[in-house]
Amino acid sequence: MTLLNEFTQFKNKVTETAKSAVQKSNEIFEVTKINMSIGDAQVEIDKILKDIGQILYDSYQNGESISDEVADKCVQVDEVVEKIKEMKVRLMELKNVIICSNCENENQPDDLFCSKCGEKIGTEKSAEEENVEEESMEQESVTEESVEE
Ligand SMILES: [Zn+2]
């Protein structure tokens, strides 16, 4: 084998190695791309399934007929929703704020109306008390002065 031949062989080997390295990195790139696409597709499926779940849950809340199996799941959702409510109430106590029932804005305990949407807030009152207040609110302009007396 001549030196030139040896060199040519060596050169070919290097070229081949380089080619296969490029091919390999292309393949790795494609694998990564496909994996990402599969991941995206899975996310899409999850989103659609979530939408289906929401539609079924809405049906359950509207009293429409759904299968017992779906109803059981909806009851489970209700239970978790209830837990979240309880945790939010506890958070409210810890943060010493009052959450607006209309827009969920955090208000100071002394606020009477939501600083964001103007909804009436304040400490929880019984329905009876609330009725009395509503009545007095209606007559406010008339009785405002007499209340102070
Ligand atoms: Zn509000």
C-alpha cells in the first residue's frame, strides 16, 4: 500500500465518519422534534378531554341527565371545590382580608364595599339582617337624617 493510498483511505474514513456524525445528529434532532410533537399532541388531547369534562360537569350542574359514572365524578369535583372554598376562607383569615364574592378582589376588613367592583362586602350577616339593611338602603335618602336622631 502506497502512502497516497493510505492517505486516501484515511481521508475517506474521516469523510464517512463526518457524514455519519451529521446523519446521527440529524436523527437525534428528528427524534427530539417528534418527541416534542407527541408531547404537544398529548397536551391537545388533555385540553379536549378537559373541555369534555367541563361540558359534562355543566350538564350535571344544570340537572341534565348524565350517566351515574359521570355523576359520581361530578360529586367528587364538588367535594374538591368545597375544600378549596374552605382553604380560601382560612387564607382570608390568615391574611386578614375579605374576598369580594363578585370579583374575588381582596379587601380590607373594614371596607364596606369592594374597592374594585363596588360590590357590598363586610362581615357575613344573616339573611334577616340583610333584608333589614336592604330595606333601609332603599329608604336611605328619605330616612338618612331621621336615623341620626
Ligand atoms: Zn369586587
